[in-house]
Amino acid sequence: MKPLNKLGWGCTLASLLLPTAFAGCGSPEKVIAIVGDHTIKEKELFEKAVDIRAQEIPVELDAGGTALTGLIREQLLEQCAKSKGFSVADERVKGFHAYQDQFDIKSFLTIQRTGQTTEEVDRSIHITLLEFAIGTEDAKATEEKVKTEYDSYKSQPTGVPTPSDPTGLVANPVRRPEILSIKIMPVPNKEIGVRVLEMLKKDGDFKKMARAMNPDPAAVANAGNETPVSNVALKQQAPALGMAFEKLAEGQFISEPIAQAIRSRTNPNQMDTAYFVGQLIKRYPAKDFTLPEAHIAMEFRVLTKEHPEWQTHKDQELSKFTQALYKDNKIQIVAPKYQSAVGNFVKSMVASKAATAPGGTMGGAGSAPPPSSAPAPSSAPPPVKGKP
């Protein structure tokens, strides 16, 4: 969701999202909560709340409460890291952001689609790097180990699909494969597919065509979403489609419906024939990253091998820090509306060594997607909960 013009929407949206906390709209200095040495005021909460999407809001909270738990958690992370003498340099955030934009095309497209700003993405990366610093006690990887890690990937193949990376996008962190960003949609048969292609070439509206063919909301929601896939993976998993897309220039549609053998939904041992139409949106050429470009991803690879329990340690340290503030009455929920639900979230962090935020993750809802540049889930900081 693109950030709203907060001056333009102002009190109207505030009254919808936060009817109690913003009862006196027009007083941005009103205190909502206190976390250690930081005061969360009405303006800060509002700016966070307007970026919350409906599906990010837990049952027990509204947008304001969801935003407030996110802000509280961010402050606890910031202050916990500060108490340990840890910090994240702006240059490091920018370097990770630059690598992510170049390497992780899927995240790059998600950020574009949701309209997140550079500042939002940088903030999420900053928070993720703080988590990693706390979890590893700010450990540093030696240059020798970083280079050894980098060299181990230079000669490995890229773009090959795996069970954990079926689209073949991120298996090799130093070699981006050729990536096709495509829109694709199944059609009932070749004859209908021909007519669908004629309509798509006029207005390009995949979802309109999906609604005409299938009343299932889930099918319509997924129709025509721009999807990146490595050229190698596409050719391996759907050879007929791979050959068809290989011939296209950016913006072109497949010339005719493509028959592709797919595994039967009712009998896994049987192959069925399905027809597809599609469009090539953009072709991203293969890119081999230099060591300086991929340095931060290699650091994460090295450090997560050396500190496999970093996430557990981060949760424990954050919980201990929260306990200390709570004991000294330095965490206060001032807005009556959120004293119960948000207060329970804080108590859960005090009581648990692996505290979780409402919604099931440590990530504050409404934050931007984090650096997903480190490609293997087992060897990189996990994503802070982001916008879908």
C-alpha cells in the first residue's frame, strides 16, 4: 500500500483507525505509550497505523494497536542494542538494500507493488540488522572466511530449482540467473484461450478475464500476478511454456495458448494437459556479483554457521531487557484503548524467553519487507514481518 498523504487524510482516517486514541485529533503531541527513554506520541502512531494492511491485523487488535505493538518492539530492540553498545551504520543498511534490489527480484517487485518507500525498506533492514547484532552479540566475520564463502559459490550453477527454491531465484547468492518476470493464467481449452488472448492484447486485464471464466475469488486473486522465475527453472518445470516465453520480447503475449503437461490434482501419478496464456513483462539478465557487492550476504552466511542459535539468543536477550524495563515501570501504555491488549503483548515478552508479537512473529506488523538477500532460509536473518 502506498503511503497515504497524511496531511490530506488527516483526522478522517485517524478517526476510522484509532477512534479512542485519536479522540482529540489535532494534538500530535499526545502521549500514547512510554518505552524506556522513548515517548510514543500520537503522530508517530498514526504514521505507522496508516500503513497497516487489513490482513496484518490480529483479531484482538485494530490498526492502531497493531502499529503500537510494532513501535514498542522496535524501541525495545533499539534500546536493547544500545545498552549493549551495538549499532547499525547507515552505510551498511544502504549496502544491504542495494544488494537486495539487484539480487532478490521477487522482493524488489513486491516492494514496487506495495508502494513502499525507500525509507520504509531501510527502516525494516535496520531493524533486522539490529536483531542479528543482538542474536550474535555483534559478532564479525573475518575477511578470510567471507572470501572463502564467496569463492564456494562462484563456480556453482544458478537458476536451478530446488525444493526450497522452486522458482530457482535465490539458491546461489553470488550469481543471479536470467530471470523472466511473467504473467500467466490457465484457460479451459485452446479455443477459449484464443479468445482470451485477443481480449488481453486489447487491455491486458488478466483479472477481468479470470472473473469471466471462474467465479472462484481465489483463482481471480492469483490471476495475472507478475511472477519472477528463472529461465532455467521454467524450462525444466514447464518446457512448452519455457520455449514460448523464450521467443518473446518484453511486453509481448504468447502467440497462442500453450498446451503443457501438469501433474493431476486428483492423481499424483497421472499427468494432465492444461492450456495457458501469458505475457512477458520483463527480462532480467544474469548477473555475477563481485565480492564487494555480495559481501554483506556472505557475512550472514558465515555468521549464521558460527551462531546457529542466534534467533533464540536474540529473543532471550530482548526478553531480559524488557523484563528490566517493566520491573522499573519504564514501559507504560498511556492510551486506555490499548492498555489491555497491548499490555498483554508486553507481559508476554516479559514472561517468555522467546516472546512473540500478536500475529505470531517477532516482527512488528506493518513493517516493510526486510533484506531477503541471504538466499538460504537456514543461513540468513529471517524476514521481519512485511506487507504481502
